[in-house]
Amino acid sequence: MEILHTNDLKVQTINSNLGIAILNLDPNRNIDHQTAREIEILINRYHLVLMKSDTPIKKETQVDLTKRLGEPWRYDYVPGQYRDYPEIFKVTNQKGDGFANAGQAWHSDGSIYNKRMHLSIFSIDKIPVDGASTYFSNLNYAYDRLPENIKQKLLTLEGNFGKMYRPHPVVWKHPITQMDLLHISEGFKDGFIDTSSGHALSFDESQEIHKLLNDHMWEENTYYEHKWKLGDLVIADNYAVAHFAKPNYSNTLRVLHRTATKGEKRAKHS
Ligand SMILES: [Fe+2]
């Protein structure tokens, strides 16, 4: 693995497609303004940033870092959430203890909303006996390696997310880097609209495309599996990265803390 040095940070690439690990920064220590700007540069270049602490990530340091990186999302209280930390979205595998069993499909956080989430910041709080993993995949790489005829077909498609939300383009540009991105979502099960004709695709046609994209995301050696350890902190650029929470079969407690920053309105591919 390549080891690079930014001004103050020592970093190491995770794999050829995605991600960088910062080797000399404890995410449980207060991260100053200058260091946060360096982290932003890494996020825009590598889209997934990992850090490790020797101790579990404290709620207040995760929220403070989130505020350094953008305007945090705040969540309405549901049973099991933290009343003192409305910025923390608690994901668990136990019903009634936060948001249960979220994320078991390829998705980017907040992708259903017309105004997107930019960064998701994750830490693990409870690891089940059979371990906890999240898969991450680079959506620019996912688009680039599609066959040309499929790329052309996808360019005019929008995913139909039901009455509450506007349709979302299946291919769009990263608002910061202008990279072409594939948008992947379980919401695509609801079907696609072909914007060149203005017509909805048939149920079978939509299912076929949804399956093609889902299979594409699982192509071997194209994604990164993060095996969680206490003290890990992962920052994902939701524009450029999709993730998938690996299901657990042990039925022992799994708790993940997610914070997020507010992003831009969705832009159409041009
Ligand atoms: Fe998620």
C-alpha cells in the first residue's frame, strides 16, 4: 500500500478503488480547524477516510468532528436514541432501540431526499459476537466500468421514488469533483422513468435494470469490506460512495453511531 504525507497527516491507501486511512490522528482527540480542512481534501480525493483510536469513539467527539466538516443533520427523537445527541443516528439490530436493521442494501445515506447528505461519519458502539462489517463501493468506478451500451441507457433514466420525492437521475455528477456517478438505491424497485420518452418502464424492465445494477455492485474485488473494531471512525462521501451493512446472524447486539452533514440539492447529469 502506498504511504503519502499531506502537510501534517500520514496516510495510507486502502485499496486501488477507494479510501485512505489516516495513521497519525486519534479521532477521540479534538480535531482543530486546520486538520479538518486537510481531512476535507482527503475526502474529496479518496471519498472514504478511516481513522482509529485506542478507545471507543466518544459521542461528543464524533459530533464535534461532524460540525467541523459541515452542518450536521439532526434527527427527531425515537425510543432508544440519545436525547442529548440529536445529531447521532443510532442504528441497531434490536427493535425499539433506535433505527433497527437499516442499511442492508446498497445505498448512499439520505439518497432518497431531494437535498442530499454529503458526509456520513460512522463509529461502532457494540460489536456482535460474529463481528460487524460494512461494505463500501466507489460509485464513479461503478459507473466507469459498465459496458458502454448500458451507460448510454442509464443516462436517460430516473428512479421513481414514489409520491413523496422527486425522481432521481440514475447517473449524475459529483457536485465538487464533477465525476460521473452511478446512483444505486433499493428505491429503484419502484421503477424507472425514461426521460427521453417521458414514459415509465414496465415492471419487468425496471426489475431487470435494478437486478443488473445490484449484481454489478457485487462484482468481485470492486468493493471494500470494513470489519469494525471499537475505536474505528469512518467518513464516507455519500455522493461518491455507496455502502451496505452486512447482516448478522448471531442476534447479539450491534450498535453503530452515524452522524451526517447536509449536502447539496441533487443535480442532473449534463
Ligand atoms: Fe446507510
